[in-house]
Amino acid sequence: MHAQAPRANFNYPTLYRLGCGRRRELAAACAEFKISRPLVITDPGIAPLAWSRELIADLERAGLAVAVFSDIQGNPVEANVTAGVAAYHAHRADGCVLLGGGSALDAGKCVALMAHHPGSVFDYEDVGDNWLRVDPSKIAPMIALPTTSGTGSEVGRASVITDTRDHTKKIIFHPRMLPPLVIADPETTYGLPPAVTAATGVDAFVHCFEAYCAPGYHPMAEAIALEGMRLVAQHLVTCFHQPHDPVARTHMMMASTMGATAFQRGLGLVHAIAHPLGATVGIHHGLANAILLPYVMQHNRPVIAAAMDRLAAYLGLAQPGFDGVYAWVLELRAALQIPHTLTEAAIPGLHPGLAPSLAEAATRDPSLGTNPKPCTTAEIEAVLRAAFTG
Ligand SMILES: [Zn+2]
């Protein structure tokens, strides 16, 4: 018999409705947000699932005119956004329902942005004051339903879109890209393959970890990050082995949201390397982070000792300090059957010869600016070489 899974409504950092089965509140939520012709933006893996088809049928029974757009790839590109905007206008949609993992949520947030804005999505890249080009009143209404527990994109104010011209991931940002309503139903994650549960769950952990280690005064972000890491420590392995556990799935969905809330403080070198890795060879973002984390920890070790003392104590680890956290991270990865090196991950096209160009790209990634220890291109290359060889 399972313990009772948590169920709650929050209005921080946005309207947030958490609990098993709550996806069935979507039709009422559309009415609340005055959406009568929703474009459901989802990924091709979700669209054919029985529960998502039932969800669409629910909306239709409630009298909504629904169209589904699912032409979105992992590590989404501008063409996915452009096609989504075309689908939005073809349907004469008046709002977006974002249903999926990070790729669908990120692409969907950009469709909502670009539905009534001119030019290329990259005109709104998070550089300088580009975000002032946006008229917030012209961002389409959106409701987000995350179906993985990792990216936390449902509470993010930005999207990551790959620029195929130079194989970089670019951040599209506007404060109003934060979906005004999130419906977080842990049942939508029950069907995730164990490897996806593992990779996305470690991504949530790394969001908390990098936000926790980032420099600058931000006790709110630190507190959220610490508790997010504790929830991952307590529940991720259960989700991996018992995918239908409502309690563990609910806490992991919460941890994912907490990671993205905390990383408003910034990320670090793990993400700075994972972004060009994803843009270059299409490796799953969470898997890249999971592999890279211990190697980056070693690089940052001299400056994160005090933070690791507190983290080890908070997690209740047997061994204190950096060594305790490091050993526990390796154990967690092994329990989740995550490869120890990039070589073991056996990604087509990924080989150590790419280390110099990946390191060079990482130096230009915006996540690098909040890594706790500054790093040269040569140092990043050394981290990458270690991640290849172990
Ligand atoms: Zn991430």
C-alpha cells in the first residue's frame, strides 16, 4: 500500500497545480484562461499514448476545438518553432497547451512567443536588451503540463533552441515566457522508459547542484536547491525501479520544478559543456549532464568545499564533505545504470577528437559565467578528456 501522494496548489513561481490525475482539470483551465481553440504542442512520443489521446478527447467533449502539433525533435530547432507557428495560425488557435518534456515545452513556449511577433526566434535571443523587442501582450496564452521530471522548463522564463547554422544552443528569453499556469500530473511520467527517468532525474539534480554552487548572494535559491537535491536523493531510484509509485513520482516532479526555480541564480560548467554536446551530436541533455557531473565537481573542488560540507550534512550522507558527496554521486549514477564516461555512452559521432571544439564552444555558453571556479579553454578541454576516458 502506497503512502498518500502529495497534492497541492501553489502560486509560486507561477500558478502550479500538483497531483495525480490533475491533467483532467485541463479543460476547465482552458476556460479559465479564455482558450477555446487550443493548439496542443507535444512531442511525437506523447501524441499516440492512450492517456494523451484521452486528454484530447476530454477537451473536445468540453466543446473546445483542438489541434495537435507534434513535429518537434529532441534538442528542438528553429524549423520546429516555425512549423508550430504555422499550425497555430492554420488552426486559428487562441492559446497553447504545452504537453511534454523539455523539447516540447521549450519549442511550445517559443511558438507562443512567435505566434504574434515578426522575424526569427533568434532575434529574441537572451543577449543585451533583445527581450525588449517583445510586446508581452502579444505572447499567446499558454498552459504547461510537464511529462518528464527533469528540465523544469514549465517554470522557466527561457527556451533553449538549437541554431543549426552554427550548431549552438541559444537561449530565447522573456520574463513572460514563464507559463502562467502549470498542471503537474505525476501520472504522465509513469510510462517513461527507465533510462529517461534516470537521465531527466539527474538533470533536475544538476540544476539544483549548479544553482547551489553558483556564486552570488541568493539564499532563496540555495534553500530551494538543497531541498530539491534531497527529494532526488530520496525518490529518483524508486522511480527508476517502480515507475508507477505515485509518491516518488510526485516528489520527483516537484524536484524538477525546484531545480528550474533555483537556477534563476545561474548554472555552471556541466551545462556549459552539455549544451554544445547536445547541439553537436544530439546526446540527451540529461544523460550528458549525468556523465559530466563528477568530472566538473573535480574541477570545482577547490572552491566548493564549504558548500559540499553543508550538502553532505543535509543529505545525511555517511561520509562528510566533498568526498562524501562525490562518492554518493557516483553511487547514484551506478544505481541508475548511467555510463561513467562519454565513450561508454556510445553516441554516434561522439569521439575525443571533438574535445577542443566542444571546449571552445563551452567558453561561449552563457551558463559558464556562473560556474563557481573560472575556467580556461584548456581546463574545459581537460575536463572533457577526463569525461571521455574516466
Ligand atoms: Zn539541464
